[in-house]
Amino acid sequence: MKLNSDTLGTHLEQQLLPAYLISGDEPLLTAEATDAVRAKARAAGFTERETHFMERGSAWSDVRASANTLSLFAERRIVEIRLPSAKPGKEGGAALVELLEARDPDRVLLITAPRLDRDAQGADWVRAVEAHGAWVQVWPVDVSRLVGWLRTRAKRLRLTADDAALELLAERTEGNLLAAHQELEKLRLLARGDRITTDDVLGSVADSARFDVFQLGECALAGDSARALRMIDGLRAEGVEPTLVLWSLSKSVRDLWGAVHGSSGGGARAWPRQTAALEQGRRRAGQLSFLRLAARAVRADRMIKGRLSGNPWDEMALLAVDICARPALRLPPGVFK
């Protein structure tokens, strides 16, 4: 069975399966999903809990022995296995399959792992989870859904908020759901009454937004120049290497060129969100000069390497708005030579 963080609650109201795999890179949602399974298991009488942190070099034989040994009082228990990566290795995979197929009625197996890539999703142990339990995939909240997510969270805290206040909160906490949740909790204590205004957010919420280079490329392809500039500024403040930022922007240009001219690599293996951004870029491709984009990327690269005077971050900001079809400055004369 496959579930996600939104459907897990409804599922747990109806049943408890012998095993759960919770995978994803969003700490808040992963922790909440894990807590929900634990709470359901405790309510069902699984009162004992043992946890195994499977770092490199950990012995899977110890996990087998512990999981298959009855406790002194024969209590029903939750056995948690925390994987540091999505690939537990040959021995780990075999041990997980063995535990899953044992189907011990006095044991709930709870496995947590980072997001599983395509290869990991086809592993025997993941298939065993689907056959004997449920795989809960935890996905980040897209920026387009973040305001709605915040509104739902606020209602849980018995708060109402102006649309402008939620939009400002989303802007300041984008990419960091844990910070967003914590800020709502703080606003509940600080706000006068049960309503949150823009002034409340301005006075209380620090800028805790986090971005990654992959999101930047998607944003530029989607044509959102204001958000792309915010992301570049945020990545710079976080100390991200400019080479990685330029790689993301350059990749978006290559992907767009491939989509327009039908060459391979034009987003065929992209996630749905990336595919949608690429389609938005393709619709405005007629407004773009790929020669200009390539020249701008070359200038940024030379600045990063110290071969051209100038600030590479400023040049990458100009490249981003060029990709968005909103050029801010002309290229210097002779740049195409």
C-alpha cells in the first residue's frame, strides 16, 4: 500500500498495519507522520518501543536478534529502524525483507528513511513493505500550496489570518516548514485575540526561508522573476557556492533549448513540478535569445573564475531575469565576439 502525509491520518483512523516505511526529506512532516503511527500503535496496545539507528558499520544481525526476541513481560512493541540513506545495502535489505515477511502479530515495524530515488523504490525491501504494510511518501509543500498549508495549520491552532499575513509568512518561511510551524506557534502566543495581521507577522517573524539550487532553475523556467531574485539572494546568504547556482540556471537554459528543439534531455525524466515549469518556459521561448542567455552564463562563469571583473552574483541575477523574459540590462558591446 502507498500513502502520503495527507492520507495517513484517515488510514490510521481505520486500521493499523504490521509495518510502515516513512520516507522523505521534509523533517516536520516526516516527524509528524512517524508520531501518528506511534500514537496509533500505542493505542492498539503496542506499549514497548525499541529503536535502531543504522549508521555505517551497524550490525543487522543485532537488529534481527533483538526484533525476534520476546521481552521479559512479552509486551507488544514498536520496532523502529532509522536508515541514514535510502539504500541499506545487500545485508540490510535482506534483513528488512526477513523482518517484514515474519509478520509477528506482537510487533509493528516502523522504518524511516530519506527520500527514495527511482532505483531505491524498486528494491526488494521496499516492495516487501508495500506487500505487508504501507509506504508513506512525504513530499515538500510547493510554494503554490504553502499559503493554504499555513491557513490549515492556523485553523488547528484556532487562529484566523488575513491573506496578506499568510502570504508574508509564506515568503519568510518558504522551504522551511519547521520554521513556519514554529512561527505560527509563536504568533498564537503573541497575537492579540485569535486573528493574525500583517503587522503581527512583520513584528514577529524572522526571515527563515530556505532554498536550493534545483528550485531556482524551476523558478526561472516558470518565469517568476521576483521569486528567482529572492532565491539567489537567499542562496548567497546561506553560503552556497556560486558555481552550483550557475549550474542550476545553465541547466534550465539547456533543458529549455532541448524542449524547444526536440533534442534529448528536454525534461523527459523530470518530476511533474519540473515538467510544468519547463512547459511554462517553452511557451515564452519565442521571447528569448538563447545566444544572449549563453553569453550571460559565460560572463558569470568567467567572473566566478576571476577571469573577468564584476560580481558573479549580480550577473547570475541578470541571467535569471533574462530566462524569465524580463531582461534588466543589455550585455556589454562586443560580448558575442
